[in-house]
Amino acid sequence: MIKISTFFLFLITCISTNAQMSRYIVKFKNKNFNSCTVNNPSFFLTQRAIDRRLKYSINIDPTDLPITERYIDSIRLSGNVSILNKSKWLNQIAISTNDIQALAKINSFSFVEQTQAIAAKSYLPVKNKTELENSSTINSNDIFARVTSADYYNYGASASQIKIHQGDFLHNHGFKGSGMQLAVIDDGFYNYTTLPTFDSIRSHNQILGTWDFVDNEADVSNDDSHGMKCLSTIAANLPGVFIGTAPQASFYLFRSEDINSEYPIEEHNLAAAAEKADSLGVDICSISLGYNTFDSSIFDYTYNDMSGNKTISARAVNYAAKKGLLMVVSAGNEGDKTWHYIDTPGDADSAFTIGAVDSNGVIGAYSSYGPNSNNQIKPTAVAIGTDAVVANSSTGMPMFSNGTSFACPNMAGITTCLWQAFPEASNMEIIKTLEQSASIANAPNNRMGYGIPDSKKAFVMLQKKYFSKQINFNQCKGILDFSIKTDNTMTIEIERKLSSDNNYSNLTTLSNNDQYGLHAFHYIDDLYGLDITKADYKFKVSIGTDTSYYIDSAEINYDLSCNPNLVENDKISISPNPVITTLNIEIDRLNKTSIEIAIQNNIGQTVFTKNYTQEAGIAINKINLYHLSKGIYHIQVYADHEKILTKKFIKL
């Protein structure tokens, strides 16, 4: 009787509230009887996805397992039912059916937690709800006025949206997205297969795959152009005309949005796309989609639903972030509308949520307000979305368009290049660093979040974070070993201040001729005979001619045992001191000895050396110092390669 009552209650519910619905979510209680286990991830994750988890110490857990196949088979065989797509993270599938008895049967399965209507049948009239776009053409004068010869790329029209984040700094040092994989999840990529904007990524095989999660097919080039425009801000490579923020990245193009209607099934599609990106080993997702109201008001969200982990799409974004993906999401274009606040999944706890500014850093009136309803700062940051440069869907040439949709991929490309430079950082570390680098990091607000990220500043922060050193004192020598990520345009200056000095002075400048990477440096500072007890060091990095900064410091303390003690009856005298022209060094030895005399200036540079063999007795060395500048010098005397004297003298 209970089963019959449940059946009729379900029928009444379907008839009264879901009469127009034909698509449903079926959520399962568990993943029992699964043919896969977490101990054999290669059955459901690519090696690249497994490597990401190993690299960042991310456990493979039951949410990674596919949905139990026998559960899906039972749904498929329950009546006139079509399986649309699946979400293993949420343990649910989307189905299409008008078979009420099949729905009742599905609802009666012991492994089904619930069956919920999620969308009506898709219809044909196009209603592009995904983005506010006011487009205008860019003329050639605007394009070529922005070329800067010092840059690796001739950015053309897109110079502003790259340079506002100092993205040119990353490009000029070789970080253009190479080796990184980025999934763009959107509503379609119209004409991407033919437009000249994407000639470069096509010819270099940078498009790794496509899938349409709405129509379940591989072709995404015949749908809406919004995704293509978003892709262009990252991938364009038309020198002197239009360059994207990460033109050497590789891409997956996924369609999850159906512009013919607006229902929560699109959030489920988004979850399926994010899971696909994860399983393929993608690094970053760019999602310029947002939801708050739908074609049927029964699905509408309230602001309280924007809590960061409640909606289907927010939960999917958070799951992806837990798996190590960096999720860049648009904030939404509701700032001047009744809704006012960010959309979902821009509210997601772990989303890098991007609002829109113009090239002067002025926030767009349409850019959605934060925070999320859990009072988390949203948007996280801002990028150019007002008068953003995107590809024209007919010609591929640059044009202006507006929306947080374009701010999002602009920032996604910058993020990709920064992460390329520091792959040892986790996804959330990269986001945190970009937050700290941004223009109002000390006073974030609910319009711009932390502000406009500065990728050069973020680069320096990460370079400092991953700098390591080991400083030792042995046999009166300061031994400095350190590792730092550099390329051949970067130098490291070691500065030293002795306890007898007032200021630091340059001790040495080190560099390498190799490509960018983690490089080890070794330097020995001979402190023998110095009448001091402490040496302080600072490490200063210079990048080209425009940037220098101190990256770390160190201190060595030692005792007076490093002052020379002369062998009895062996004598050395130096005169005069101060000296004007000629310095006399008298050396009295009891036995035949190999002698070396060295003079160093006050910053450790050797300015004079002399080597000779001295018989037993006295030898007077007259050293002409006329060529030396006035200042303080140190003379060092070695007997049979052992230092026996260090003494300071003054040249007048």
C-alpha cells in the first residue's frame, strides 16, 4: 500500500507541476556495484589528470568514480527514456522523457535518491541570454597605434587588455601558455574552424578536442558565437592586429549552454563539461556563463541561493577546484538590473570570479555586485570587459564588445601564463597571489574585489616564495648556496654589510645563460682575517633594466679566531699606512716559502696580485698603487697557500 500511495503521489506531482517538463535529473544514493575502484584510476582518468593529483597531493576518492553503470542501465530500460549526460561528482544523470510511468518506475528504484524536473523540451527561437554585448568595429588606425616594438608580440588592438595586467611581462619572458591546457565552457564557437583569428591554434594543433553537452555531438562550430569571442581573447594570434592573453595554450572547447532556452539543465551540462575537463587533465577552465532566473519561475534562484556551494553549477565549480583545476568564472552583468548581484557559478567558494572594467580601470555599471550571500568577497578581481577586444564572428577581425564574459577569459589567459611559470603552486595559491598583487588588495570591495591583478607583481611574489637558501660558515668562509627561478635576463646581486660597515655594498653579481627554470647558485665569501664578528647579506634580483627587488637576506656570525696568528719569528710589516703611492710589504720567513700577495677593494674585488718563491730571510715588496682610487683596501698574504695575514690600509 505504501508503494501504491507513493506512485499516485508521484503521478499527481508530475501532472500538476511538471506538465510542461520533459527533462529531469535523476540523483543516485550511492555508487555501489561499481566496476571501477579508486585504486585503478587509469580506467576513468587520463595520466595527465592522475599526475595533477599526485603533484598537488590530491586524493582520488569516490567522487572520481563513474556513476554505477547498472544504475544507468536500469534508468534507460525503465521506459521511453533517453540519457542526456552524467555528473559523477554530483552522482546524477540528466534524462529526457514524457513517459510518466517510466518516471514513476525510476522514482521507485531503491538506489534512486530523487527525480526532479529540470527543463522543458528545448525549442527553436533563439534568446541569447548569456551575455550583454554592445559591439562596434575597430578601425586600422586604432589597431596600429598600440604597437610597442619592445614587446615579444605586436599586440595591436588588444594591447590595453593585456598590459593592464602587465601580461606583456609574462609574454616577454616566455610565458605564453605553452604546455598548459585550458577548457572554454560556453554556448558555442561559431566559425572557429575558419576564422583567421584562430589560424595559429589550428595550424599548431592547439585545439585538443570539442564536445557539445547540449546536443551530444562533437561539432561546436555551428552554434552561437559567444564562446568563439571568449576564446578569441585568449587564443587570437594576428600579429600587429589582435593577440590573446595566452596564445600558445592548448584548448578544449565545450558547449554546455543552450541559448534557445534557460533552464537549470544547463548547469548540469556545465558540471558534465567540468568533469570532462578534469578527467582529461585540463589545468584551467574559463566559464563565461551565469544563472539566476529561468524560463520557468519555479526554478528561479534567490540571492540567498548564491551562498557559494548550493546551486548545481557552484557545486560543480567547487568540485573541480578540489580536483586541482583553476576555475575562472564571469561575475555576471546584473549590476544595473533588478537582480544586482553576481550570478551562479560566480558565487562559488573556489571560483576566481571576474568583474569588468574598462582600459582606465573604471568598473562597468553592468558588472555584478558582490558579495555572495555567505559574505565572501565577490567578484574576486576585475579585467577589461568594457570595450573588450574580441573577434568578429564574420571576419575574425577585432571589434569592441562589453560584458564580464570577456573579462573572464582575458583573466583566464593571464592566469594560465602565470601558472606556466610556477607550476609548483597549486590552483588556489595562484588565485591568492593574484589577489594579493591586485590594485586594491589592501581594501577589497564588493564591486572590484581585490582589483586589477598585476602579473609582474604576482611573478615576483611567487619567485620570492619559491626561493630557497642555505648559508653556512666554515673555515672562515661564508658559503652561500641558494636556488631561484630565473632566465638569462635576470641577475642576482649579493650585497654584504660587515659589522664594521654602515651600508651594504655589492659583493658579486651572478647570472645564468640557461632558459627559465629553477637554478642553483653557489658563492664563497672569504672572511679570514677580518676584524669583525658578523656579516649580513642581501639578495637582489634584477630583471632586464626595468625591475629590481630584494628577495631575501641572511646573516653569519663568527668569532675572532679568523684573525691571523703569525708563526713565531715569521714577521710581516706593512708601511706606510695610509699610503699615497708606494706600499712596502716586508716579509721575514724562517724557511723557503711560496708567497702570494693579493689586494682587494672594499667591495671584495681583487685589484692586485703577486706570486713568488721566497728564500729564508727578509724580502721587501714595493707595490706601486698610483692607479688605484682613494679608499679603503685589504691586503692578504698567503704562505704556502695558507692565509697568514689580512690587514686594512687606506689609499690617499
